[in-house]
Amino acid sequence: MRAALLTETGPIGTAPLRVVELPDPAPGFGEMTMEVTACGVCRTDLQIVEGDIAPRVLPVVPGHQAVGRVTAVGDGVQGWSIGDRAGAGWLASTCGACRFCTGGRENLCETARFTGWDRHGGYADRITVAAGFAYPLPVAAGDFDLAPLLCGGIIGYRALNVSGIEPGGRLGLFGFGASALLSIQVALHWECEVYVVTRSEAEQARAMEMGATWAGSSADAVPVRLDAAVTTAPVGSVVVAALASLGRGGIVAVNAIHLDGIPAFDYDLLWQERQLRSVANFTRSDAKAFLDLAAEIPVRTVVDAYPLEEANGALAAVRDGSVRGAAVVTMG
Ligand SMILES: [Zn+2]
Ligand SMILES: [Zn+2]
């Protein structure tokens, strides 16, 4: 099979991914193999390829938003058959026994493994996944449209929940990339007022078209005190700006796996029971809840498709912010 393989990390401009032939994978016990049609491109992939997040194995095939059809099912797998459409996400496996796994917080399992980081991901013709960590996908949507839901969508949904936003509340979205484009649709479905802070004028215009109450470039200009905020911009200062825009008791959910330093700030910004929380990974129940909700709303995606051979270009576009919606690597 063809796969975009990372052997050594480096700046994306040096094209660290190389498309190579690898042996077709075979499923082990409890695993299944999928033929991948599309794999969403996430900022985390870029950070692994460039080394901001150290790869846990090398060489590795990145990609953790894979959509495809089951081609082989290993022993011990129940509920999946050859030909089924399935999605594979970031969470590749958990121990199933620790206090986090048994307490509804498997996203925090200390021995969790992750797709495209601990094991080969979806920038390839085929991927092998633990069957218990694959998701059935809503029938109505196409493969390309579903791929970006599998990370940006699910983690964006978890971030909304971590932020404590309630129906009708005032939500700030700081950064308006692939994940925020999906979470705004959920927030509007919950009849929230959404305030979007992004430096990009194109993103501000898109936010207003989608139904935001307000969009602008500066957190100082947000016209109300927010009940909750989600930050996706990969910049530490944005976290402080979001905190400063909250009313009493508000929560900032930081949706980032890697962030540059957060500048020092006055305790006054945290006083009155404001909270700063990170969002780490997601649970399988987050995934199922979001995929059901996405089908019900229904969530719309805008996709920029890149053939596998242009995976480096897709990641460069994510870094440059030149993707219109979500970038997707396609295997056709
Ligand atoms: Zn991701
Ligand atoms: Zn565990």
C-alpha cells in the first residue's frame, strides 16, 4: 500500500513526509483493517511532523481522522463486517482498567495510545485499528465531509462541554479554523450567542455568514462579557485574552495539545471563580454523541482535498492558514 511516511521530523517546507510502498497491514486480535478513502488533516499532524510534538515512534504514518471501508476483520472482533463504513480517530486504545478508564474519563488514561502518533495513521491506502475504537458513521454524509468531524469536530464538541456553555449562553470562539467551523454549528444549534475573535478578516466574514452575533480581531472589542470561551489559536497570549473577556464564573477551554508559553497575567482575571481548563483528547462517548448530533443538525463541512502525494502541501496550508475549511488527504 502507499503511505505518507515520516522518518525524520523537520520544517514542513522541507517536505518531511515521503510517499512509500509499505506491506499491507493485517489485523491482529481485536483489530480490523480499513481501506482508507479520506483522512482529515489536523494541526496535531503538523506538530508531529515538525517535531513540536515528539513522535512516539518513527517511522510513523500520521493522520487520525480516517474514513474508509472494512476490508479484513481479526479474531475477537464483534459488530463489524467486511464492507462496513468506519471512522478511526485520535484515540487508538486505552488500558480499560485504570481509574480514568473506569470513571468515564478514558481520554486521560495514562497508557492510552494514539493514531498517527503511537501507531500508523490514515495518510495511507490502508489502516489497521482496534475495532472497539472505530466508529460507525452517519449514512447521509460523504467520506470527505465526515473525515474532519473525527478530530476537529469531536474535540470541538468536548471543548464546548468543558467550557460549560449552556443553551442560550454567550460563547466566545478564539480562533476560527477547522474545529471552530464545526463547533459554531453546534453552539448555534444550542441557540447560543457566538462571538468570534480572529485576526483573519475572511474568517470574521465567514463567522458572520454562519450566524455569529459578532466577529472581530481584538478580544478587547468583544461587546459583552462572555459566559464561556473556547480557544483554538495556537498562541498562548490568546488564552489570556479569552480569560479577560469572561464574566464572573466563566470558563476558558483551551483546545490545544501544544501551546507556546502563556504570558503572566493578573490574578484579577481569574478572580470571581473564573476557570482556565485544558481539553485533552476525547472519549468514545464524546465521539458517539458528537457524530449523532452532527447528523441531526446536520453539521456542514467545507473541504479542501489533497491527493496523498500532496500531504506535505496540505500540512503547509494548515500552517499558513490558507485552508478554507478543513484539509483532507484523499486516497482515490
Ligand atoms: Zn487532531
Ligand atoms: Zn486506562
